[in-house]
Amino acid sequence: MNAELIVTILCGLAIAVGIAGTIIPVLPGSILIGASLLAWAIWGGAGTLGWVVFGVGLVFVIAGMAASAVLTGRKLKEHGIPNRSVVIGLVLGVVAMFLIPVVGLLVGFAVGLLLSEVQRTRNFRTAVRSSLAAIKATGIGILVEFGLACAAGSTWIIGVWINAVTP
């Protein structure tokens, strides 16, 4: 087993973790994918192909991160949800992640967001509506980033395949 094969395997594992990280916030996400593509371009032995894969993959990674932020931010502004509510939801989500296995992050985020919105609006129905809108916006952002992270991973797989069949 040579060094280039080891680098390729490690980059593939890191890209898989990065893709999972776009959905599971405790894992590194898109940034890990970009770093892995760069590592493969430098040490993967693919030469120019490695740099092309890095460039195309990085476009997908950056587009995913930007689209996630823009789509989520736009929806939150549309519904008048302040950043404070989202931050409280994230903090409670992280705490709940350690208390409730598997679903703690989601449950904690939703509960924290709802509590913050109830405190802000003083109306339970309004708070539920705005919390659901925030959760939906966050979910859409995550799905878009996940899809583009998968596209970056697919670009790497195609590059590895081309590198393997090219003499």
C-alpha cells in the first residue's frame, strides 16, 4: 500500500464524515470536505486532475455553505425571528444533546427556540408559528448544504475513478 492510496482512503473517510456533518452539527461539515479535497489535490497523486477536482468540489462546498446561510437568514428575517432566539435554541440543543441520546440536539433546539419566542412574543400561538418557521428554514438550509456536500463528494469519487483508470 503506497502513500497516495492511504491519502485517498483517509480523504474519502474525511469527506464522508464531512457530508454527515452537514446534517449532524457536532461533526465538522463542509469545511472538512474542502480541506480533504485540498489534501487529496496535494498528496493524492492525481496531479492536475486533483486540482480540478479540488476547484470544482470547493465551488460546491462554498455554494452549499452560502446557500444555507442565505436561505435560512432570509426566512428568519421574513418571520421576524431574532438571532437571540436561534442562539438560545442552539445552546439548549447542545445541552440536550448530552441529556437525550440521538435526538437531543433537535429536541433541545426546538424547545429553546419555542421558549425564547414565547418570552419575546408573550403569545403561545404566535411563538409556535414563528418557531415552526425557524425550524423549517433551518431544515431547508441543512438540506441544501447536504445536497451540495454530496455533489462535492461525488466530484471527488469521479476524480478518484478517473485517476485510477488513467495510466
